[in-house]
Amino acid sequence: MNARIDVVLEDVLRLSAEERSAVAAALIDSLETSDESSVAEAWRAELLRRRADLRAGVVQGGPWPEVRARMSAM
């Protein structure tokens, strides 16, 4: 990633889980084209499912540095 993305990401990660979910959905919607509407809808459904799991305590979030390190190791 570049420095600009890092700054934006740091700002977004300071938001509440619900606000981050809304940002994620908006970003996915912004990438949608008419041919990709079903893909965007599938991602939206997945985001809503994950948010519901987080709110219900089915899953727990983790600190961004740990998540980022795990992602980088993949």
C-alpha cells in the first residue's frame, strides 16, 4: 500500500464497527458496474452477515496490527 492509503485506513479503523461496515459497503458499491451488480450484492450480503456475527458475539474482531501481520504472512 502507499502512504495515502495507510493514512485513510488508519482513520477508518478508528471508526466504530458499524461505521467501518458502512464504509466497506460504500467502497464495494463504488466499484460496481452494471455487469457486476450480482457480485456487489453478494459482497454486501457477506458484509452484513459478518457485521451481524460481530454484533451477536459469534466472532470477535482483532487489533489491526495483528490482523495486518497475519494477512502479510499469507
